[in-house]
Amino acid sequence: MIMNETKRTGYCIFTLIAAVILCIGACSGNKGATDLKGYAIDSIKADTTVYLDKGDGSPKCVLDLNIAYIKKGKHGEMINDTLMRCGILTPDYLSLRSTKLSPEEAVDSFIKRFAGEYKEEYGAMYRSDKTHASSYGYEYRVRTHVENNTDGVLTYIANIYMHGGGEYGVNQTKAFNFNLDTGRMISLNNFFVPGYENNLKEILTEQICEDFDADDIDGLKSQQLFCGIDVYIPENFILEDDYICFIYCESEIASRNMGEIRVRIDYSDIKHIMKERK
């Protein structure tokens, strides 16, 4: 379901399901794909508008999608299937399906279900409260692209923006790294040795303090970072030739006006907890 019975609850569910993004920060890499090992990339573009009523004042849902996918390559089908089920499109309807869908089928299925639920659920609220028509519009935009920042790794970046009923929209960046030799997604557990967590968290904290000219975690909190939460290692990261770039999305660890925060850790500082790179 896209939302519960009230507009506020519906908006909160969307916000929690997918915090999502439009900015590419300082850790962007080579989008030219220098070593994709025979893989070819294409994209699916879909622009759909669904109205709840007739006339110029009708609330509407705008779906604007540009979804990159593997057109050709040894493990292209495996990578595509993983991508379509890992939350690039949210709500993540497709992760509940066991049958495989092509990227085209997946995008088409998502649009039909999203549009149908918008008409049913937002429509019910709008019909009971037409005096606040502007509150029932929805905007969902996804832009994706592929980067090849280090040999043998394909990094898939999703930039998504969602706005539905609140004062501000939600921005988030999601990054997924794939081993081109195996077609498998690379997790932190694949990249680091067992028991790396505490050591990496300490190094990450030191780097964030350096980036924000803070002496310690209290200095970060005085700048409205990690207020009420501990420093943690995000699973959102980009692998580069000489460093790993961790991504904290807008409003994730700081106030919304601070935007997206990216933290670069040089491999030379974490080589003692990294697995051997093949």
C-alpha cells in the first residue's frame, strides 16, 4: 500500500520507505566507463502523469523515470535482476516477486501498480477533502547512471526525488557496486575482513571530525550532526581506485539544509582491515 487512511500517515510511509536523491557530490567518478569488460549500458525512459479528477485544478501524480540497465554483458541479467529488487524503485514491489522480469517489464509493472495505488488511495482522500486539492499531488523522479571508477567494478547510482503532501520533498542517493567478473553486488562484508566494524567506525568518525573541523563527536553534535544517534557505517558507498566514499543522504545524519554528506576514506588508511583486492 502507498499510504494509510490519512494524508499525514501516507506521506510518512513514503518518506520512510525511501529516502531519495538528486545531487551528485564531490565523490563522482568517471562516467565514461573505462573498463566495463564487454558490458553495454542502455536506459529506459518513462514519463507518466495520473490525474485524480477532471479540470485544471486536479491533483496529479508525476512519475518521471530514467532507469539505466545492462543491455549486454556476461552477468547482465543477474545484475539487472538485483537492481530491480534493491529499492531503486520504491515502494519495492518487485522484491516480493520470485519470477524474473526484464528491466522493461519491471519498470512497466512498477508504473502500473504505483499509478493504480495513487488513484485508489489518494483519490479516496481527495474526494473527502477537495478543499485541499494541492495536498494530494505526488511527484516521483528517478535518474540513474553507471560509473566505472575502479577496474572490474560497476557502480550504479540512483538519484531520486519524492514529494507528496509535505512542505519539502525528499532527496537521496543510492549507490550499488557490482563485481563485473561475478555479477554479484559488493557489500561491506565482501570488501572488509571479519570484525572490521569497530575499527572502521573509529576511522570514519575521525574523518568526519576532520571534514567538519570538530575535535570529537560532541563537536559534531554542536554542528547538528549525529544528534541523538551514534556514528554508524552506511551501506551506501562508492568504490574508487584509491578510496571508498561513504554517502549519508539528506536529513540522514544532519539537518536537511546541510544536504547530502559524503565521506572519503583513503585505502591507505584502512588497508589493514580490507580484504585483498583481486
